[in-house]
Amino acid sequence: MESRNPVFARTQEFGRGGYATFNPPPAQYQTPSSTQLDDMYAAPSATSIDTDRMTLDDVVVRTGSLFAVLLVTAAATFFLWRPTSFLPVMAAGLVGLGLAMAASFGKSIKPPLYLAYAAVEGVFVGGISFFYGLRYGNDIVPAAVLGTLCAFGVMLALYRTGVVRNSPRFTKTLMIAGVGYLVFGLVNMLLSMFTSWHNVYSGGGILPILLSGFGVVLASFYLVLDFDTIEQGLRNRAPKAYAWVAAFGLVVTLVWLYLEMLRLLAILRGND
């Protein structure tokens, strides 16, 4: 079953059995002769340049490109700008969200839009990391980065070994949990901003830890959907350009995972 990540909502290229499903040969199709078959087998293997098909290397390179842009703007925000107000950081987050929505639901592949998202989201990630560092110590940022990398490595290992695999039930469960978690977060934020409601995450006790830990686990499992969707794209021989879409989906999920990890560590330190 294909991922329900809106970034991968291109069922033809990333769905199961999608892009590489060919029509039956026409009636005038002639079976190749034995000599022709020998020549075909003797020919060198086609590369992604020859076939214009997405490869794993394409996904890795484009993911690295997006992360390079994100890290540059995040580092510039954290070390050079050092914002004194949270408003421009929040504005960058909203702009990044808008770019992500436009990129996710757009009908065409636009690498400049993905790069713009990475640049703007880097400002948001760097800014929010800066404020977390001011309050809880700058060592919380490398700890969150390390935690994110560890979670990514663990989920990739579990997926590659078959311990955790995607399935219709798995996808449905994650979708319900993801929507519920998103709605809860929005309601909690709006109530705390415009009413006397006390933000759940700012209170002490075990509840904020459980909620934030749930967010970390949920974002980690969404990586499985991304891994599976990329694998389906490779299997379906999706066009090379879709490596940008795969890379963008991974970056979105990893940014989400990092922010959840950062909040969990902050809550744990606040309860010390």
C-alpha cells in the first residue's frame, strides 16, 4: 500500500505496481530472434542516464543537497543572526509550511521550490534551536541532532531487515494517529494563545513526557512510510526527476522528527 505522506501523493510513480505497468505488446509485435537476444544480453547494463530512471544514488544526492541548504541557513540563524524575537522565526516556520504544502500538492516537480523550502525551514529550525539553547543549554541541540540520527538509523535498520514493514493496517494506524496528533497540537496551541488554557507541554509531570515521546515515535514510524514509498518508486522505475520528490519527503519527516526530539529533551530537562 502506498504511503499517505502528501509529499508522495503521486500514486502512479510511487504506488505499488504503478509506473512500470506496461500495456500488452501490439499485434504486430515480433518475437526477437536468437541472434537479437544474444546481442541484447551482451550489451552493457543501462545506467540512470541511459534510462532516465530514478536510482537510490539520485535520492541520496538530492537529499544531501536539500540538507546542505537547510544546514547553511540554520547555522547562519543559530550562530550569526541569533534572533532576539521569536516572531520572525515563527514567520519563517509559517512560510516554510506554505512552501511545503505548495510543493506537496503541486502537480509538477519544481526543485527550486524544494530548495526554497529547505532554506526557509533552515531559518525556522535554527531559530527555534537557538531559543531552546538559551533556555535549556546549547548542548540540547547536538543531543537532539544525535537523537534524530539514531532514530533514523534504527528505523532504516528495522525496515531493511524486515522487522518493521509497511502494510495497509500499518498505514491506516499511522494516518489516524498522525491526524489526531496534529489536531491535538493545533487545538492546544490555539487555546493556550487566546484563552487561559495552560499549555499541556509546559506543565510538569509525566503527561508532557508521554505526549512528546509519542510524537517522537510517531515521526520515526513515518520514516517507514517514506522508505517504503521510495522503494516502490525504484521498483516502478519512476523518472529520475522524482528523486527530488523522494528527497523532499525525507527532509520534511526528518525536520519533524528533530523538532519532536528537541521538545522531548527540553521537557525532560525542565522536569529535572
